[in-house]
Amino acid sequence: MSVQEEKLMENEMEKEVVSKNFIEQIIEKDLEEGYYDHVQTRFPPEPNGYLHIGHAKSILLNYGLAQKYNGKFNMRFDDTNPTKEKTEFVQSILEDIRWLGADWEDRLFFASDYFEQMYEAAVKLIKKGKAYVCDLSADEIREYRGTLTEPGKNSPYRDRSIEENLQLFENMKNGMYQDGEKVLRAKIDMSSPNINMRDPVIYRVAHMTHHNTGDKWCIYPMYDFAHPIEDAIEHITHSICTLEFEDHRPLYEWVVNELEYPNPPKQIEFAKLYLTNVITGKRYIKKLVEDGIVDGWDDPRLVSIAALRRRGFTPEAIKNFVELVGVSKANSSVDYAMLEYCIREDLKLKVPRMMAILDPVKLVIDNYPENQSELVEAVNNQENEEMGSRMLPFSKELYIEREDFMEEPPKKYFRMFPGNEVRLMYAYLVTCTGCEKDENGNVTVVHCTYDPATRGGNAPDGRKVKGTIHWVSAKEAVEAEVRLYENIVDEEKGKLNDDGTLNLNPNSLTVLKSCYLEPELAKTEKLDKFQFVRNGFFCVDSKDSTKEKPVFNRIVSLKSSFKL
Ligand code: ATP
Ligand code: MG
């Protein structure tokens, strides 16, 4: 990302604070007009998978609105569909939301706790002549429904009496029918231009065990009927969902109006968050996990909340990211580089800048005394003085990055090459004298001499050097594994192959087994995120790192490698 682009983003971030998004405008109008006297929002996931960055947007949007208007934020599992739901996801979802900082206080709800009220609501509709039991099969219902251009036809069961409907619905509840034999439908309008309004099914027979209610029910409400009831029961005011539900809004309104809830909730839609070069589809991730291409749902190359956390993203960075993206009514994709920008900005002043050599080659200072060692002072963060400094061990044998030495350098290479003087950061000026190589011509040791008068890295005679390189003392260095990541897919190259499989980036993971870190980095109890000088931001891998063998993930490089 260029400097101008970064400036632009900073401006956007500031603007966001003052301008109101369209949802805030609706809420403020509702409060002003007295339509609501409070604001209450909710996050209603189905417990059927892990949450991802898109869900984070929805969570932070709903929670942020509740906070902004002194309202309440509810956490509710939408567990009305017994086929797909699993209890294991409930815990991971709660953990992720807690980590993001959205606080539901004591309002953790399960839609399945309202099954009784939903049943009562259905009975109420039957009694009002607004719902009927229908014996058509699923295929017949589809046939009768019509198309976008043709109106539907009334079901032959549409005019059953209220008494008969009440009896049949009770029979449905009492398990007298097979799955699919009968459904309850709302009686709305088979010729409505909106297909969702053509007598939608609101209850179905399903002999299935539910993770919460067990075998108590063999009829289950459909999403479009259940969701508005859940919202109304919880006194939700603004029921925020994504754009694909826009056509369902008339049905949402029909349900809350026919059930005569006072001050019923309003559905508001916004565009889903899509990120470039990532995989969010559950089907694809499941396959990647099963094929062993990624290390579980929290593999740092994925964008589930658990994966982002493991990679080293912070809740603050994610919050800034979703604010920067804003809320809109138009679907679009956000560049992954923007998420990277947000984590860099967040960590820049917060984490210490440490020495770590990722691709090591030995550097021997030939004129440095054999058994001597000393401590040099290193600044923890040049942009944040408050972070103070630390002492680094320095000795005759060091490790430097392999790419910081070249026997025959090109023009404008200012680092180590024979005859050139460079600065070892915080330590001394050294002059390269040559190198040793193995039989294949690979450099094994670089040699240099140091000028003892340049301690701290500056010459008393004021002579300048153009290159400064980082290093660690070989004796005290801690060996570690470092994992570098690239996006798992590249949209420019095409996300999918012709056969529909994912076109995976073969370089999405690089494992560096033998990196050398300054000793301070072995004491990672207090902190888990760092800048490694010149190499980027890194985080201790929460799953694989041990005291004996630390493992670090690169969160993000220092400069964007993306062309915007
Ligand atoms: P499914 O395909 O299983 O329905 P889902 O991602 O829609 O997956 P839900 O559990 O229904 O999963 O989502 C919970 C909430 O998160 C919903 O309100 C949904 O609108 C919102 N949400 C889901 N994906 C995104 C996204 N990419 N951006 C913003 N909000 C999202
Ligand atoms: Mg959904």
C-alpha cells in the first residue's frame, strides 16, 4: 500500500467517527419519533460452524449500535433446525464473541427455548384464519407456487375450517404423521409478486432429536416464522440481517403484525462482508481440513475468528477494520490488504521490536576477543519511547540474515560484502573481510572485523555507513520455528479450478525450522506479539509453541506486498 493510500485510509477512519451510517439514521428517527423507547439488537448465529470475519462484522455492528444508543445486545442461538446443529459450536461461538469484546451480559438465549411460544403463535394464526394445514407434498407445493412471472395456485386444502386446522395441527404435534406428510402454511396470497408471500410453510413435521429439547417436539418452525417471533419475544427493536433476506422482509412484517406484538421489531438489511483471497465457505474449509491441507478450522491461513486469533490479529484491529469498511446496502469485496493495514496500525506502537534471524548464516568477528561478551542497549520501540529499552548480549559469533551478505553485490546493495563497513544495530560498525563456503558454494560463515571505538553503532570521527543490519548473539540465541503465510488463494489467478476444486497457492505456508531469536523472546509469558526487526509482526502460536521449541506465526509483513 502506498503512502497516499495509507493517508486515504486514515482519513476514512476519521470520517467514520462523524458520519452516520444508514442504520444509525433509522434508529435515531425511530427514537425521535417515539416509535421505540429503547434500542435492543442481537446476534443470532446458527450453531452449525465456526464464526468468520463476516460474522465479526455483524457482531460488532449489533453490539456497537446497542452501546452507542445505551441499549442492550442479546446473544441468541438460532437453533430451530435440528438437523445441522451441534453443541460443540455453541462454546466456540461464545468464546469468539467474548474475545471480540461484545458483551451480552445475562442475555444468552436459545431460540429452541421459545418452541412453546412459537406453537402458541401458530395456533393463534389458525384461529384468526391466517394459517392452514396442507397435505400437498413438497414437490406439489413447489409446483403450485408458480414462478417469478406466473402467479401461484391455491392449495386444495386452503379452505379447511379453523376447527379442522386446529385438530390437524395438534395431530402434527402429537406425532400422528410422517415427515413431509403435512405442513402448516401461512394463508397470505398465492398471487403475490413476492414468492415468499405465497402461503409459505411455517411448520413442518420432522421426527428428529434436538440438541436442546430432545424428543419433545416432532414439529419444527421454519426460519421465516421463527425469527420474527424470537426477536419480538426478546423486545428486539432493530433486527439486523444481511441482504439476502430483503425479499423476506414483507413476511417478517406479516408475522409480527398478525401476531399483534406491540412495537414489533423492524428488519434492516446490510451487505455481507466479503474479503478477497480468503476462503469462508464451510464446504470448502471442511474439505481443506479433511484433506489435511490446513491444520484445523483455526489454521492461521483461514479467516475464522479462531484462525485470526491464532494468527495474531487483535480484537481492536478487527474492530477498526469493520469500522473502516462501514455498512452499506451494496455487496462488494474488501481487499485483504485493508485487514493487514489495520493490524499493522494496531501493533505498531504497542509491541516491542525484537531481533530475530529467520534465515541464519554465521558472522564471526575475527578481532573480537574469544571469551568476551557484553551487553548492548536496544530500544524497544523507536516510535514509542515509553516502551523503554533492554540489554542484548553481544559476542564474537553472531547470526545474521543470509540475504544481508553478498559476495558480489549488485549496485545499491549497502549491506555486507567484502570491504564494506556496516552497522550491527545497537552494537558496532564492522567491516566485512570475506566468507567461507561449502563444497556446493554455499556460504557457511561470513567474516568481519569490528571497530571497538564505535560501540552503540556510531563512529567518533563521524564517518557514515549506509547499511544497518540486525543480528543475534549465537551463544545466547534461542532456536525457534517460524511460519510465514501467504493467502491461500489468489483471486487474480482464479479461486477455483475448472473442476470446481480450489486453486490453492502452493506457497501459502513456509515453515522455517531453524530461526534464531534474541533470548528475551523465550520469555513469552507476558507478551505474545512482537515486531521482528525488518521481518514483520509475529505472534506465538498458541497451539504448537512450547518452551523447548517456540513457534511463531507471521501476522503480517512490515510493508504490504499487495498491489492495490
Ligand atoms: P449459513 O450459510 O449457515 O446460513 P451464515 O454465515 O449465514 O451461514 P448464520 O449463523 O446464519 O450463518 O449467521 C449469523 C449472522 O451473521 C446472520 O445475522 C448473518 O446475516 C450474519 N453474517 C453471516 N455472514 C456474514 C458476512 N459475510 N458479513 C456480515 N454478516 C454476516
Ligand atoms: Mg444463515
